[in-house]
Amino acid sequence: MEKTTYHTIGRERLLTYFAEHSGRQLTVEELTAALVREGVTVGKSTVYRLVGKLCEEGKLSRLRDGERGCFVYAYAEDTRGCD
């Protein structure tokens, strides 16, 4: 059985945000705030779920930021692989 991928407004805006801000590595908190500033109604738990799925699909990369002590996410085209 093939898994269905839903293309929600939040998902599409998140991907568009990364494409428009190529080279940036952002935390979930930074992503949530950026999307809310752009008028997208989205919660932090939704962003966590979205970035997880997008990493699985190979569209985003999850990287460990040693300085901040947290994970950051980047457009997969800007990085090589997930943590």
C-alpha cells in the first residue's frame, strides 16, 4: 500500500521558505516564527512533524549545531545527508 503525502499549505510554505532562503540552517522555533510572520497559521508541533517527514523524503537535512546545542534544518540541496 502506497503512503499518501499530503501537500498542505504549511508544508508548501515551509519548502518555499527554505528555497527562498537557501543556505540558512534554522531551528524549529525559528521556522515556526518565520512562517507565522508570513501569515501561515502553524504550531511548533506541526513544524516538528513536517520537518521530520521532509527529512525522510530527502527534501530537508537535519544537522546538529554544536554551538547552539540543538538540531537545525536546511534545504537538502544545500547540504549532504541527514544527521
